[in-house]
Amino acid sequence: MSNSFDCTIRPALTSDKEALYKLEKAVYAVAWSEAMIAEVLEEAHGTALLALDPAGAVVGGSLGRVVESEFELYKLSVHRAFRRRHIGRQLLAATLAAARDRGARQAFLEVRKSNQAAVALYEAAGFTIMSIRPHYYEDTGDDALIMNRTLSA
């Protein structure tokens, strides 16, 4: 039996901020505030997508920003109960495609060095490590890996 999960991915709307905030609190020990999420949803350069299960429940989301030819991925989140089903891969591909469609030619992100699953996902998607920010995350002292990749036209 395949562990894959087909989800619907759609742009997030301002009205989705509460659902994104609930996902954020469920996924991260140190969560963004609802106001921070709303800021990305409302800004002209903001890029946000939702992954929905067949019943329409939010199981994942992404937040980022396109400025000129660069995209910065702020968040790629998959609810813990839905991990290891390729939702992150689907969501990342759709997010990068949306950024490319908005003119981005380079994508950047930061990820905890200790988050091996996320690092592996990003490497499989063509990201490489540019640099390391030592002790970047205040809650644990983890290093941040700064990763990037080119987005083809």
C-alpha cells in the first residue's frame, strides 16, 4: 500500500489566516502569531498556499515572499498526522512553481540543521546549503542552514 496522499493545493486567502495559525501552533514549538501570518497573506509580495485533505481540512501550508527575482520560503508546514505521505513534496513543488510564475528565479530558505527530514526534502528538491548561521534558533540553540536553488524559467 502506497503511503502517498493526494491533496488539493490552492492559494491561501486572507480568510485562511486562522486555519494557518492553527496549523502553525500544531507544528511548531515557537509559532508565528496570527498577525504575522496575516501580514504575509495581505502583502503584495506574499505567497501562500494550503494543502487540503479530501474533506477540505487544512493539512499543510506554505508562506513566502517574492521580491524582484528572489523567493524566500518562510514556512512549509505539514500537520504531524499527515507527515510521510509526500504532502510536503507536493506543497513545496507547488510553492516553487507559484514563485516562479511571479517572476522568481532564485529560491532561498532557512531550516534547522537538526531537522533532517526537512533538509532531505529540500535537498531532494534541488536546494543546496549556502551557509550556516550558528546557534540561530533561540529556543534550542540549533544552527540554521541557509539553502538556495535556481528556479528554471
